Amino acid sequence: MSTVGVPPVAANLAGCAEPPVETRVLHERGQREVFCGLAGIVWLHRKIQDAFFLVVGSRTCAHLLQSAAGVMIFAEPRFATAILQDRDLAGLADCNEELDRVVSELLARRSDIGTLFLVGSCPSEVIKLDLETAAERLSALHDGRVRILAYTGSGIETTFTQGEDTCLTALAAEMPVLPTGQRSLLVLGSLPDVVEDQFARLFAELGIAPVHFLPPRRASDLPPVGEGTLLLAAQPFVGDTVAALQERGAKLIKSVYPFGIEGTRAWLGAAAHAWGIGAEHVAAVIAAPVARAERGLARYREQLAGKRITFLPDSQLEIPLGRFLARECGMQLVEVGVPYLDRRLLSDELALLPSGLRLSEGQDLELQLDRLRDDRPDLTVCGLGLANPLEAEGLSTKWSIELVFTPVHGFDQAPDLAELFARPLNRRQRLAL
Ligand code: SF4
């Protein structure tokens, strides 16, 4: 993987030596408790406004989508499930014929669809339904009127944020070529529009242009990619997308992630450094938002300092969020669990974790719960399925999926991010009074 080597830009990052993480990672394999990649449709369909997501799956997949995304009553939803029936699963029906019929009916009814994603699931993978070939066939059938792409949201061996990574990888193959001699910055990972707008303004003030975001707000506006593209990951779960774009000549800017003041400063600084912009100009541009964020963060730091927190593996955001909570809020990390440790995208973050931390990769649920019960941290960040049983055992919890839905990146969101962790602690305190 080619990267743009960037030395630590922010003064407060300088001098951080990488701890001997290798020796301290607890690797686990066993029963896991995570959502599947279909969950990504919940935020992707809001972000990419001309896209439709057609899951090819079972009734379970349909239920998951409807309960996670809610049922829209007044608007036509931009996601649906083509349910594989028993006859399909038993190989008695031609699934491709059925799929062609469902897609034709959908496109006849919905002229607003610019890009249609066929989303694979566990059932479609088990019966080896080749959705990529189906997407090519359907694109030809509909004469290029609609771009039809396929990606997998299956829960086999994946966690829920990987659905976004596979979706963006499918889009990466469609991106136009950046002309030779031009350069651009490409920010990877979906961000709420309000956060994207803030970052776009900061990049403009820094003098970095053009800046594109993947995913874009409209799939018909796919940004270009080529030798002059610098990649800046805003989310730590876009490893396959990065690899696909590097195949097309793009270079990755190494950085931590824009969570908290320190992370956002370093992230913008890394982009500026790669663009050839000096640290003094960066400091001047970010001075006002940094001061605002510091004022907002102060009250939450008081509430969070000294509190013990455990992350169970779920979203892939655990390491950057743990770094933010430890270094900027004074929390004590008891255990940080990640579904998988992607060192390509997390090496700068690993270097900032406190020494002696228990870092675990993968999951063996019962063993992890045993450790949690021994540790009894003040707060546990976990998936929805574990939160209620743990609350019943007297442990305060935070849903990790909420951290993906909520605007939490950037300077202006740093106090909101801290507040998300302070809220369950305050609730527990009030209940105890
Ligand atoms: S894709 Fe797999 S894990 Fe996800 S809802 Fe469907 S069957 Fe369940």
C-alpha cells in the first residue's frame, strides 16, 4: 500500500513513540455479537440522495432493515428487500429471472433512481447468487439509463461498518479518471452533510482545492481519481476502498481521525502538510474553532475524568474514540475491543494509545463478558443486543451504532462527542440518588 509519509504536524503529537502493541493485542475468535453490513444502508441511503438499495436477502434481512432504518410513511423509501423464497433457496426457481423482474418493476415505478445497488446478504451468498454479473446484465438490459452496481452487506465474518466499505469500493471502480498533472484531495467515509460543509470550509480557508468527498451526495457526481489524488480517510473502516483507489494511482495521507480537538487538528494538519501548506497557516485557520471546542469540552472533561470505560468490538471506531476519551477527556481505558485491527489505517492512532492498555481484536463473547464483569467499568460501549442485558446487571452502556449515526467529527462536534459518553453516566447517577 503506498502512503504519503507525513511526520506528526501538530505540536502535541510530536514525540509520541509507538508502544509495543504487537505484544499486547489479545486475539480472540468465537461467538460474535455484531450487526451485519446491511446496517450501513441506514446512513448511506440518506447520504447518497439519488441511490436506491435493493437487498437480495431473506425476511430476516428485511426486518433488520425496517427496524434499523424505520418505516417511512410519507416518503417513498430508497431501500427495499427482494426476498428470496424457499423455492429460491432450494434451487427450484431461477433467482436471476426473479431478480430481473423485480428490478424492471422497480425502475418502471421509480424514475428518480440514478444508481441502483444490488446488496448481497448471507442467504444470497450461501446460494452463490452472483450479483456482480446480475448488475452487469441488468445495466445492459436497461440500456445504461441507471447505473447498477453490486456489493455485499452480508454478516458472515464482517461487522456493520464494513457494508459502507464494500459500497464505496463498488463506487471506486466507477469513478472517472483525474487528468494527468492535476491534483485533488479525496475525503473517504460518509459524513453528515453539516460536518462535510464545515470541513469543506476549513479546506478552502487552508487553500486546499479541489476537495471531493466519497460517498458524494449524488452518485451521479462521482469524483475523479488518479495519480494526483491524495486520500484522507475520515473513517477508520474504509480499508478496501483505500486499496481500490490506490490501485488507481491515489496516495493515502497517513493520519489519525478527526475526533476531538487533537484528532481534527492532526487530520487537517496532515492534509495541509501533504499539500505543501505550512503549520503556521494551519494554526491561524483553526484557531477560532479550536478555542470554541476547548470551551465546550471543558465541562464534559470534568464529568468524564477518571471514569473507566470498556469498548466491546462493534463499529471499528473504538480505537480513535478511545484515544479521544483518554487524552482529551481524562478517561481510563479498561479494554478497547475492535472487530479487526487494520494497521494500515490505524498505525498513527495506535501510537497515541496509553501504554499498558488491554487491546483486543475479534471476539469470544463469553470470555469478553467474563472480563467485563470482573472489570465493572463505569461505562461500556457495545452493540444494541448487549446493552439491555448489561444494564440489567447494573452496568451503564452506550450504543456504539449511535456514534456512527450522530455528527461527531470535527472541532464543533467535539463537545457533542464527549456529551454522548457523559449522558449515560449522568443518567446512572440520577437513578442512584
Ligand atoms: S445479511 Fe445475514 S446477518 Fe444480515 S440480516 Fe441478513 S441474514 Fe442476518
